[in-house]
Amino acid sequence: MTQQRRFSSMQLLLISINGMIGSAWLFAPLYAARLAGSDVIWAWLLGGLATFVIALTFAEISSLLPIAGGSARFSELSHGKITGFVISWITWLSSVTMAPIEAQAMLQYAATKFPNLMHQVAGTPELTAIGLTWACLLMLSLSILNIASFRGLIGVNFLLFIFKMSVIAATVACLMHVRFVPGNFTVPNTIASHWHGIFTAVASGGIAFAFTGFKHCVELAGEAKNPQRAIPIAIIGSVGICLLIYLSLQVAFIGAVLPSELAHGWANLQFQGDLGPFVGLAAALGLSYLVYALFIDAGVSPLGAGLIYVTSTARLVFAMSKNGYLPRSLTLLSKNNMPIAAISLNFIVGMALFLPLPGWQNMVSFLVAAIVISYAMGPIVLICLRKNLPHQTRSFRLPFAYPLCLLTFYCCNLLSYWTGWATLSKLAIAVGLGLVVLITSMLVQHRHNRGNLGLRALGWLVPYLLGLLVISYLGGFGGHGYLSFGWDFLIIGVFSVIIFQLAIATRQTQIAEQFTTYQGVFNNEMVYRV
């Protein structure tokens, strides 16, 4: 049985937008404003622009190679199995975190009415035992819906999209109509410096997290109708549309805050119900009808995004299994051609993540640190494929590819750095565990002598991962502050140029046969089904 080409351009676009408009719009305007103050508008523009440039690289690669779980496969094509595993493992870690994040977001909003769901631990809202039980039920429901029906998935996604957009439009219009204080946009951030606060807000305030949904169509490309047209439309269109939505929400949020609530600065902004900031604002303004709509949407938006992430993350596990990184049994499909084994694995791992990553913001920081490293492979793979397959027809071709790809790689490394030392050190431990999984899987399956391991590529991958850790340890974003603000950006720039050149120099050069295999066999995957 083969995978089916079933997603249209519009369906992929709505899936990507729905994946982006999840819990981020409910929390990021508050958390980002606490970090950047009124400068948070610049943070959204910076985050959106960086994501747009990153998305362009994946638009070319995914339209050239429309395969399921592309993030788990592109890097193996360019640099061999070890690099392919490390990048796909990091990508999977970020993606499997998404469903727990969305479940946490829904319960955090619900806790304003049902306080037994959450409690404060060292200033961080965490789930209680009752909250964890509800989180389990929510994630189980998302998994069952994905397994049950493709048509149901598409239909539910469309209805969720319409409802979410309606509530967001009503929120922006009502807040700006009832109270809009222009003076709030001149209140500075008193905790961090101007740019330091902006950069921290991008990485840890939920802004970079807000744009992660564009990768859905990369993972679902193997099931897209007319992928050469559908994928660029979905990737580029979703980033642009969501940037406008988030900017509108942030402007409405800043304008609706009472000046007296900013007496101690943005970093100390507190108001009743700030577990759900928009609910708190609406209640303070007497907008009871909006409060009810927001409570409903606090369930719909996160669960809508979580539904999409369960869908796309399962394709990642499927691809990793096809590549030999994980057991072959994880390619098992249901009678509806849904990856039932992969969805089940993601459910188990997702539930386990509530323990080491309590709270919405902690989960978001970890996710951003992981996903931007997977983003960094996009520009590298694009240049490698340009050099190895210069005459291959490309339906979408990135202009000024080399300078834009180098800029993209630099942006990814900056985003990693801004997440801070505490987050990157946790990611390093997770990568180490991944290598244990890879070695064990190869030994069990006796695949260690199949295919090109890409040992030559370790000449860039190891210095890259260790270099990010060292710079973060020495830097001023949660590190020891040995690198002063400004000089750290220059050092990351030089580091990015060197690693980028090394990555291209250590690429696999004989890939024509493997590329043909990706185009042929992986477009018509033979899979197990129940």
C-alpha cells in the first residue's frame, strides 16, 4: 500500500496557519512584552523576517523533493546517515514537544476558572495531578482523531480555522475600540537593554515559537497534490499571513493595558487573570461576551494546533523509521493510511515531557532551541543540492541563494544563542541520548554497514554543536557573560561563516542515484498496514 497524494494547496496553507495560530497568540503578547516592553513590535518584525528567509530555503528544497518527513531526510541526502539522524532527532524533539505545549496552554487558560488544574511553583504555573490527568485525556483525543479519519482531520481543521480567525478578529477589534492608550508604546523596558530585550523576546517570549507551523507542509509534502506549486504557496503564505495577525494582536494588547499597571515597568506587568492574559484584559474592560469567546478559543486554538502537530510529527517518526534510525515497526499504518505506531510513540513521549519541562514558557524555550538547529540545515542542504545537482529543474528557485542562505544560517545560530545556556545545555543532553538510540537501533537492526554513514561530515557537525554550546556558555544570554553584548554577535557571525563553509566542503558529492531514489521510491513508499 502506498501513501496518497491528498492535500491540496489550500488545505496545506490552512494546516500551516492553524499550526501557527495555537497557544502562541494567547500567551506570547504578554510574555514577549514583559521581556521587550513596547519594543516588542520590533521583536515580532525581526522574528517574522527571520522566519520568512528560513521558510524560503525550505520552499525550494521541499518542492524539489516532496517527500514525507522531509526534515528527517534532507540532511541524510546531503551529509550521510549520522548527520541525518542528529538533525532528524533534534527536529523530532522539537515537534513532539508541541502537543504537550498546546495541552498545557489550554489547561492554563482553564485554570482561571478551575484553579485545581494548576499551581505556582517558583513563580511558574505547573499542572497539578488533576491537570496532568486532563492533559493525558486531551493528548489521547488528538491522537485518536488523527488515527480515525483523514476527512475528519481536514474537516475539523477547517472549522477550527474559521472559529479561531473569528475570535482573533473580534479580540483585536474590541480591545482597540474599548481602550487604546498610545502612551503605552513609549513605556521603556526597565529590566534589559533595548536590543537585549528584543532578542530575548524573539527566542524565549514565544515569538520564534509562534512561526514554527510553516514546517508542517515540509513534513506533509509527500502527501501533497501538485507539490511543486502547493508547497511554496503554503510555506510563504502562512508566514506572511501569521505575521500580520500577530502584529495586530500585539498592538491591541499593548494599547489595552492600563498605564497604572505599567508603573513598575513591563517586566512586572501583572493583572487579574494573567494566566490567560487576553481573558484578564477582557474581564478588566467589562467585555463579558469576549471573555466567554476567549475561554472557548483557549480550548480550540491550542487543540487545533496540537491536532496538526500530531499529524506532522507522526510523519517525522515514519521517515526516521524508513531511514533505519528507529525500528521498522514504526512505519505501521492504519486502514486509513495513518501512521498509527508513530502517533502512539509520540503520545507516550509527549506525556513524559511534562515532567522535565514544567510550564508553557519552559517548553517553548526548549522547542525553539531545538527547532532552529533543524532550520539551520535548510540553507546548508539548499547550497549542497545546488552544487551537486546544478541542472535539476526547480519549480521554485531562491534568488541570491548563497548570500541569503548564509544570512539564514546566521539567523538560526543567533536564535539558538538567544534561547540561553540553560536551554541549550538541556538540548545537548537530549542529543547525547539520541546518539545512544541511533547506535542501539543500528546494532539491533544490523544496519550499521548499510549506506553512507557520512563520517566526513562530522568535520562540521561536531564543531558546530560544540561551538554553539561554548559560545552560549560564555555569552550574556543565561551564560557567564564573558562575551560582551555586541561582540558575541560578531563572534557568532565569524563562527557561522566558518561552519557554513565546512558544511558545504564536507557534503556528499555523489548523490545522483540516491536523489533518484528519493524522488521515486520515497514518493511511493511501500509500507506496512493493519
